[in-house]
Amino acid sequence: MAITSFASGFITALLLLAFLLAVFMRLRRTRENQTAVRGYLDLIADLSSVQREQVQEIRRSFLPRVAEIRESLRAERAELARLLFDEPPDRSKIHSVARQILLHQSDLENEVIEHILEEQELLTSSQKREFYKIIVEQFSSGGLGVHDVKSRS
């Protein structure tokens, strides 16, 4: 009886360990894939090394601008949340902050559009067709900008 309990426990422990190892490996692979993709052009496999260098150069100026806008949006949204629950609520201040959020959202959208146009200039005709498919897929699923790239099927 003791040997069957031991064997049963041992097998259960091995199965649990195998399951945890599988989960760990999947999470690790997912994290590696996420860090590899920094933008839409990373999804185009046949970029030349020259094109990849040009993309990196474009990103050096684009990413800090977008990060600054996103940080402003986070701060303004936090302010809006605070204002919404002030007693009594200051509606004019709430609407003022909401307008500022809309302006920053528009700025972000414009930066992304300019960035896509700038990247598109680097591509060959076949790469542009692939880029178009990526953009349509990402935009239709709610993506915006380089860091919102969702996994492709």
C-alpha cells in the first residue's frame, strides 16, 4: 500500500512539474517574441540590413516623441479621474482636461501617421503590399502605433 501511494504521488509530482515547465517555456517564448517586435516593419521578413538600419534611425527620433505624448496622456487621464470624483465636481476643469486629452490623442495619431509614411518610403513595391496588409490588419483590430503590434496568425 505504501508503495502505491508513493508511486501515485511521484507520478502526480512529475505531471505537475511537466505542466509547469510547459507553461514556463510558453511564457518565455511569448516574451522573446514580444521583445523582438518593436514595430510594424519588424513583421516584414525580407527587409535588407540597410533598410533595418534606416528603420532604427527613424525610431530613434520617433519613439521618444511618442513616449512623451503617452506619458502626458497618462498624467492627464489620472487628473481626469481625480477631477471626476472631486466634491463638488468642477465641470469646466473636467472638460478642459478632456479637451487636452483629445489634443494629445490627435498628436499621437498624427505622429503614427507620419511615422508610417516615413517608413513606407524605405520599402520596395512588394514590401509595401505586405506593409499595407499589416497596417490594415492592425488598425482593424484596434492597434495604433508601433508598440501596439498584436501577434499575427
